[in-house]
Amino acid sequence: MKKILAIFIMTFLLFLLPLSANAKFKQKDYRIVEDPEGVFIIELNSELIKDRFMPYVVEGLETNADVFDNTGAKLVINAGFFDPKNKKTVSYVVIDSNTVLDPNDNENLMENKVLEPYMGKILNRTEFRIIKKDNGETVYDICPHEYSVKDDETLIHSVQAGPMLLPDLRLEEEFFVLKKDGKITSESASCLHKYARTGIGIKDNNVYLFIATRDNPMTLEELKDLTRKWGMEKSMAFDGGGSTSFNSKELSIISEKDNQARKLKSFLILK
């Protein structure tokens, strides 16, 4: 009888622990999981972060840690691509329905004759969107830049980078690889090699951030597999390599060599 009672109590506790953890998460803005070692997943509580999770841009370039300190944000993660030479964007960013960063304003990009044949693909790279429906509901989406929002939706915020990971890895479609006669002749963002990576995904209208650090670098294919493992319906990559950065009170990630934080152009922040 005592043995049966002990088994019953253990079963009850094992059932209760996940419920308790979920109950605690419902009172928090986010939680951080390391899975596997050197890879971090940040699950955002969509019910609590409404109107507080958004892109952030700087005039020149700043480190992720500086933005974290200067804004008083709860967390900051790196986002879009930029040109470190002229400090101008290579990715669209929309804040409060206004385009605040436009790659068309980057002469180094737009006047590059080598890239000219592929500019349509570059400008239509994937972006993460925060949308407000007419009924007041906040929804999230990941899609190419040129996709239109629905008639009952308003685009509030967005930040572009790429490529899309799920449902399809769009390396060639977004000019991250160039193929000739079926063979890859060039690549961008070192997409075929193992580097620190930053990504974002959506599942059941909940947002997840993915960070592969220098301790466990990934190709974009491997980052895609990680987001699939976590059940994402849609996912995309942000700028990676030395740009991969994250700051919160619990965790600080720097990916540049010699632990020298890289200065960046655009971010996602949770106020």
C-alpha cells in the first residue's frame, strides 16, 4: 500500500511541475532555455509583451549592450543587415507604420553594379512583422518584404534581414547563394558555413528568439532545423556572425572576435 501511495505522489508531482512552470511563465515577459549547450531560445509571452516589443534603430552604429543600457529595455537582440563602411542600412525597418530605414538610401548598395541584376531579390528579403488587426488583435508574421498585409490589418512594425528558414529555406530566392549551371558560385552572410546565428520564429502567434553562439555555431540549414525542432510555423534569420548579440539581465552574448562587441544598426527590443 505504501509503495502504491509513493508511486501516486511521484506521478502527481511530475504532472504538477510543468503546470507550475507554465503558471509562472504566464506572469513573466519571457523565459530563456539553453538547448543544446551554447544555443539559447527565448520564448516571449505574447500576452504580456503587446506594444512593448518592437524594432529600434540608431543614427550611426551602437553595440547591442549600449542599446540595452541606454534604453532600459528588458532585452535587446540584433536584427537587420547594414553596411559598416557608411553606417547605412541594407534592410528595411518600419516603426509605428513609418519606414525609418530604407536600403534604397544606401548608395553603396544601390550603385553596386555587381549586385544590380539581383537587387530585386535583395530588396524583397524576408522580414518579421508586428501587425494590428481592425479588432485590436496583435498578430505576428514572417514573409517577404513585398507581401501585402490583409485588408483588415495595419503594419505597425517590421524589420528585414533573411533568409526565410521556414516553411522554406530561401537561399537562392533572396540572393544568399548564387547558382550557375546548378552549382553554387557565391554565398552571402557565410550562409553555408558554421557561424554564430540569430533567428526568430512564430508558433501559435507566439514569438521565439534563437541564438547559436560561437560555442555552438550553425549553418543556416542547421538554424532552420533548430527552429523546426521547436515547432515553428515560420522562421527567419537575422544578421549573424559577429553581429549576433543579446542582452538581458540574465544573459549577455557577444559573438565578435576577442569579445569585442560589434556596433550595429537595427535591433529588436522589449521595453
